[in-house]
Amino acid sequence: MVAVRHLILILGDQLSLDITSLQGADPAHDHILMCEVMEEATYVRHHKRKIAFIFSAMRHFAKELKDRGFKVTYVHLDDDGNSGSFTGEAERAAARLKPQRVRVTEAGEWRVMEMMRGWEQNLGCPVDVLPDRRFICSHEEFRSWAGDKTQLRMEFFYREMRRKTGLLMNGDEPEGGRWNFDSENREPANPDLFQPRHLDFKPDKVTNDVLSLVASRFDNNIGSLEDFNFAVTRQDAEAVLDHFIETFLKDFGAKQDAMISREPFLNHSLLSFYINIGFLDALSVCRAVERAYHEGQVPLNSAEGFIRQIIGWREFMRGVYWLKMPDYTEGNFFKAKRSLPDFYWTGETDMNCLSITIRDTIRHAYAHHIQRLMITGNFAMLAGINPREVHEWYLEVYADAYEWVELPNVIGMSQFADGGFLGSKPYAGGGNYIDKMSDYCGECRYDVKKKTGEGACPFNALYWDFIARNEDKLGRNNRLRPIYSAWRRMSQEKRHDYRKSAERFLSKL
């Protein structure tokens, strides 16, 4: 038996041939370990489609590695002897193969990195935990940029990433003379009978085996496996990227904030699944979008808006996560205590915007960023839902959700539970915003034009109740001064009506 030089552990969100743990790997001397473990499948109650997507993608990637000549030990969830954890499987493989060293790329999530810190002692051989080079900004670089600031702002970080990558730059100046074209990316909802379709992928035998496994082992988890259509190979993920650029990117900017009842995807890329799991490289995706702009295929506002989501928000969220963990999970600036309503698991509510968004989430394990921020997230914050419960729900229900990106988006951006460390003001809105950006309100039993009383849109009273009850925390926020001025100008009777309407609604929640 040839001595094993490196035992290389590939985690389920590291499905990239360019991952650092594979750099310099030699099929003749190295051995790869991949494992489906119950600890990862159950630390929260993940959506069925999320589990199926990750397991199928892992199995296909293992086959790709084998086709390249690598020896791969792949541990299936129901294999005899499966220990149920990364640590247990690394110990089993190390005991059997007796490698000179173990190599692994750093985990994206805090709890898994905590496991890795004890591996060298457990495995009885050196363990090399390598940095994840799929990201543009390293942990050290982000810490240096953040320094001792008490507040961080993505816009300034984003500009640094533009300069570092050279994306959409003319020398030292941004393309078009502006860093941000958000003002051109807020067109309201406009149903289109000729909206193009996104790519679907029919399950192969590998995926069908996984779907049967998930159906039997995770039957009580949220979601459905019907019409499972994710790309589960690197090649199919690349096809999704090409199709997005050719078909959807041109109008991505204009439509990115719109919400349409029977169009859950609109012009969104659906690439976050494949970037976060490792099939697509984030910077390469941005380069492809930039190339489409320079070739005249897409307008600048669409190219810039898309690139900002990746090298701006995505990188910023990861930086905040590793800067602030492990305490960031407990952020609760507003001291919110209410439990997450049952309808977050069923979509059974008379509020049409919430019903549509949650039902789409249950069906697709997906909702786009404005649905997450201004429908489910906005309602939770206005209603005073415990942000820890909101965080866990988002982590469970979305197939692109990993804690490093989901947690700061929820705790910092959606719920303002960090008190403004990440964002300058809460993303709070009443029914008027939802009516402007969607077609949801026309089919709702609540009247968005009615502010208080029976039949009024609950978002209206909840918004002003949120403003009123948090005046001691938000009243000095510069961006909210016009809002508080408007509140103080209201008659006592009107303010009372808002507060009582909110109280009646919340008492029945």
C-alpha cells in the first residue's frame, strides 16, 4: 500500500477544484475524504431542498475528482459506521490511512472552525488548516480595514474592493463617474407575460438517490422535493451563469427590487447557490459580468448593481461575521422577545405579501433579497420577533444560506439587532413601500391605503408602533430625524390609533 502523504478533507461548501486544500494535490500520494454527516444535516432543521442540493452536489463533485484520478473516500449518510460528525470521520479515515498530514481549507462557519482547532490532537498527526482563497478580502485585511471603528459601512468597503480588483474602474475613478447606480435600480413591479424562464435541470440517478434519502430521513423538515431542478454539477452551474448573462443581466438592475406574485425569480441570477457551494468562483463571475458590460451587452447600472452584491455585500458580510463572532449571534438591540409566528412555516396568513414570499420559500428554498429584507425581515423587526429565532429560520429555509453570510445579513441588516454596527438605519417600511414595489397588495384582504382599524394593512400600524416604541434608541439617528419629526407632528388621536391598531394585531399573532 502506497503511503498517504495528505488526507484532504473537502467540506460540503468547498466544491471547487481551486480550493486551497487541493492545490498541489497529487493523485498518486494524496487521498480525499468527503462525508455526509448527520451533525451538519441537523444542527438546524434545513429545508429538504437545501439538504438534497448539497448532498447531490457533493456526490457529483466526488465523481469529478475520481475521474481526475484521485482516490476518494466518500461517506454516505446511511453508511455503516458513519460517526455522524466531521471530527469522527476524520478520525476514522486517519486511523485507517495513517496519513503524514491532514489538509483542510478553513471552514466558513465558526462552530466548524472550533471543531478543527482540536483535530491535531485527536488525529495524531499534523493538521494544516489553509485559508479560503475564494474570497477577495482576507480576515486580516478586513480586520485592518475595520480597525477600531464603532460603525462599519459597506459602501466604503465596496469602494476598496473595486480598487483592489479593478472591476469597473477607469484608473483610480469608477466607471461612469459614480460608485453606485442604485437610484436607477428601483423600478416598481411590472408583470411581463414574456418574462424569460430560468434553466431547469432534470435529476439524474445520483440526484434521485439523494431525493429518496432526504424524503425518508428528513420527512418532517420544511419544504418539498417536487420538481427539484437545481444544477448539481460545476458544468451545469456554469450554464446557469452563461444563461443569466445572456438572458437576464440586461434588466437585472431595473428589476432587482421588484416583487411579482407569480414570478419568484424575475431577473435574479440564482447564482448564490453555486457560488456559496464552490461551483462558481465569485471573482470570475464578476469578471464575466464586467466583460458583458464592456462588450455592450448590458447597461452599467445592471453590471454595477450585480457586482456590488458580490464584492460589496457578500464580502462585507463575511468580514463582519469573522470580526464579531461568536457573540454576534446574540445581538438584540431592541430587546425583542416575541416568538416567530407559526405562519413562517406554512405561509398561512391573510397578509398576501408574507403568504406569497413564505410559500415561494417553502417551494423553492429561495426568495430574492428584497423579499427577505422588506417582507419577512421587515415584518419580524416591526413585530418585535426575537432576532435569534429570525436568524435560525433564515438559516434553515434558504438553500444558499450559510451562517457566515446569513447571520450578519439577518442580525445586522434585516433586524438591526447589532444597534447600527453594520447599517446606518433599520430597514423598516410600511405598506406603501410594499405596494409600490410589488403587485401583492391588490389581492390582499387588507387595504394598504387604510392606516388603522379593521381591515387596514398591518404593516402601516406596525411601522409607526415600531418607530414610537423605539424612540429612545432611534430618536437621535440622523437618517430617521424626518420620520420622528413626522411622528411628533401627528395629532395625539392619530398616534393613539396607530399604537392601538398595532397592539390589537400583535395580541392575536
